[in-house]
Amino acid sequence: MSTSSSSRPLSTIGTVVALLGLVVGLIISGSTLASAGGNSSNPHPDYLVNIIGVDNPKKADMTDSSRRSIFVALNGKSKINLVEGEFDVVDGNGTDRDGATLALPDPDVDGDGVLDGTYEVSVRALGKPGGEVTISTCADLLADLGGQIKNRVSDLDDSAYCTIDSESVKLERKNGQPTWGNVTSQLLTITFEVEITLEDGSTITEFVTIPLFDDRIENEFWEYDNKGTRLVQVRFTLN
């Protein structure tokens, strides 16, 4: 009898210890997920891409679908092609002639020419202070917008127009804690400046903003103009 009565408390204690271990494990697991880029205020995890500036071009195959990094020139312009699909770094090498390739969901699913707001894009520059980056959305224009296009032509593709200067993303790594900046509109659309000639010979200027993967444009890409920045993070957050 004494043996039976003493075994019950030990069994109960063992169960409690096991449950405590499970709870601690869940807490640690949750902390790990949050530190990996999850947004605690959002039920959906973020998709985080590191854009890394390097001195020398990469030669390795970088088409692994699990990759979350894109390599670009530390100084100069690199091309990050944009294709429609689930978030995925299709090709992480932006230092070769073809450029990198990043898949993104259609930001205008209903096709009305306006961002649906299904996800947001934010960026920040990391590393040592110094260096600048300009990211411009570019594409081939298929539609007639009713006037002369005043946008500059990309240095990486002479058939593509880049968004107006005020809609390019400009990053500078300054002293202090890096902060995220919302660049959803700048990186998911391209804005055209159109000069329209009226019947009386006068001209007016209109600005037409077109989302990525719209039928009026094709071959979309980001022109990544780097001046010494080692690391930029791009975060995609589902709403």
C-alpha cells in the first residue's frame, strides 16, 4: 500500500513537469517565429528578402526556390525582374546580364487599375552608415496613353520606361536605429508623365499610375541603383 500511494504523487509531478516543458517549448517557438520576420499584430507571416551588395559578380546558380536573398552590384545598377506568382526569389543573382527574378502576387487582382491593398511593401537599409540606394519600377509600355511619354528610359533596358523620379525609392543608411518605410505604391506601380497636346496647340501634363502586371505594361523590373549599400531588406506583409 505504501508503494502504491507514493507512486501517485510522483506520476502527477511528472505530468506537471512535462506540461511545463511543453508550454516553455511553445513560448520559445513563438519567439523564434516572431524574430524571423513575423508580424505579431498580423496573423500572416511576412516574406522578407535581403538585397545584398557585393564587389564582384556571382557565378553560382541561384535559382533555389528556398532562397530569400538577392545579390546586386555594390556600386552601379542591377536589374531585379518581377514576375507574377507567389512570393519567391526565383533567381537570386542580380549581378549577371539577365538580372535577378522575384515573383510577387498581382497587386491588382480585380483589374481596375488600383492597388487592392492585399499586401504592403516596406524597406530599410542596414549595415554601417553611408551608402545610398535608388529603386525605380520600370516596364515596357504597351498602351497608348494619349500623349508623349516624358519618363526616362532605363539604363538597363532601352525599351523600358522607369517611373517618375518622385516615385522612386531613395534609401540612405544614416546613424541610429534603422527604420522601416512603407513603399507599397512606389514598388508595386509605375507612374507615367504624359504630355498631351490639345486642339489649340497648348499642352497639358497628366500622370498615369499603372500597377504591376497590368495589361498596359510588360517586362516589369526594379532598377536597383546602388552606391555602396551592403544590405537592404524588403518586407512584404499580407493584410
